[in-house]
Amino acid sequence: MTSESFPRLALLQIALALLTFAGGSRALAQPASAGDSGAHPIFYAAPPAGFDAVAAGDAELAQYGIPPRPERSSPAFAVWLKLVTTSQTRLTNPKWQITDIVNGTPTDLRLAGELDNTTLMNNSSWNAYAVTGPNGYFKLNSSWVASSWDEPGIGTEFCAYGPFIAGQWVGLDGLNDNDVLQAGVSVSGCPTAYVAWYEWYTLGCTSNEAGCSQTNLDIPINVNDEVNVEVWYTTAAPNGHAYIWDQTTQQSVSVGFNQPSGDPGSGYAGNSAEVVVERPLTYSGLANLANYTPFYMQGCAVDSYACGGNPAWTNYNVTMTCPPWNPSNWCPSGGANLSVVNLNTESWLLYFTPGGPTLQ
């Protein structure tokens, strides 16, 4: 990779890259520059001094791009309260850049068994903990998913290969659907770079619209920074929202955006919520997973429940495997786990660890 974070192949006209997965395909979006044709994201201004988010109505929270207020009895309420009461600098006019990176649905998703009340699955691009409720559950107004983590470092990479990327994000839809409403942080190697981003992956989206592929935001992120990310859906436009808060630097951004157009059946379904480490799709195919330091994604919460805490939901533990890998002979015969996640059901912390050729 070059010294630019996730460089774009400007003006390059190529065919759509497709990767098959259970239930559909992943289409690589055409890269574009900030300001190209397509919907401009909406960046929300900070609330005025003295604004009381706890007492404010839903419309007032929405006016300032503040994430939905959880129930006071929810374990997520204390996290939300910290977010709305901590002094921070809201970036209201950040630079944004559409890239050629696609954080999509899991590639080659396949069943791997059952453990207790959790469905185990393997695939080539996601390491995730996900939940599903009744069909369309997360299509209710102000459905949300959130998590926080200390941004992991990455080891020395074999820079003749790659690119090396480890994306951490939270999202709605994607497990068994053709779209993902998502936001998070990606760390890349050769050289090391961190970037915050949002995206509404939509099968068949090929426009230069912001959100069609990974759309970077220039909120500074550094290794070991404590990052809080929340994504939510509203029935009123803009339907997608992301709040990214670097608690170490006390800078934040709140962005609203609509779903790009795509293939029939790629509209928002609201069937799942997830917390994910991903190796995304680039023009050269699936990126190699960066050798990240093991880390916790803390405070994982979905619609006022801790992840996996709603007995009416189905839980999924999704493991990332190889092949593919560059070079291919680094992936052992029979494949290997590239990244795994374990859930602590007492603290509801998710612990992500790399493996296989990622560690070489």
C-alpha cells in the first residue's frame, strides 16, 4: 500500500468484481472523489451549551444527531449517558472520501454447528458476533447497535503482499441479507494507518454515491484510542446514522445518510445486528487480515440489550477462515482460522484474536 490511507484508483474503469456468498454476491463499487455525483452526507451540529439530552424529546435528539436514548433500566444507558454528558468537539464539516474498499456481507457463509444457544458459522471475510430477531425487528424506528473498544495495534507485515486490513465495525443487516448499514474504524499495514468510516453496503450499488462503498471521515484515530461507535436506523430520512466518538481525543462526528440504490431485494431488511472484525474487499480481492493485537469490544449493546442478552433472539458466532490468502501457499491445506471471537456472558465483552497465516 502507499502512504495514503486506502488510496483510490481514480478514473480507472473496470468491470465489477463479484464474490459469491450464501444468498447473493458482493459487488465492488466504482471509486469516486468527495463531491462527485451522489448524495452528500449530513453532518450534525453539536447541541447548544446547556442542552439536556436526558430530558430532551426524540425529535430534539435527532436534530443534533444524538443516538437514540436507551431505556434507563438498560445496561446501555450508562454508556449513552457518558456519551451525551462528556465534553467533546463535534466535527461538523469533516472531509469525506469515497474509496474502493467494500465492507460487505460475509463471503461464503456456511454453517459450522451449534454450541449452547449459539449458531456457529464460518466464512472468508467476517469474524463476528451477531443476533437476529423476528424478521424486520431492527426495522423499527431508532433500532440501534453500539460498541466501544481500544484501537488495536498491528504487527509487522510482509509488505510484498497484501493489502493488510483489519476493520472493526458495528452494523445492522448483513448476516443473511443483501445490505449492511455500518460504521467503524479500519487499520491498514504497510505503512500503518487508521481511518474512521461509514458505509451502507448495498448489493449491486455501482454509483459514486457516498456510502456505496467505504466512505472515510477525517476524524483522527490512533492506536490505543478508546473509540465508541453507534449505528442506528430511522423510518424518516435520512434513514442511516452513525456516531463515531474518539474518547481519547474527545472528538466526535455524527453523520446521517440514505441507502444507495442497488439490485432488487437489496433494500434494508432489519433482520440482524452485529459487531464485526472484517477483512474487506478491494480491487485485488479480499484483503489479507492485518495482524492486529487481541482486543475487547466492550459495552456491546443492541436495542437496550447486551449482545446476546435477549432470549428471543438467535445468536451467531462467525469465524473468519482462509483461503483465500496472498500468497496462497501460506494458507495451510484444509484452511485455517484467521480470526475468532469469544463472548464473556458475565461481562458481555467480545474478545477478538487473530490466527493462522495472519500471525506469520
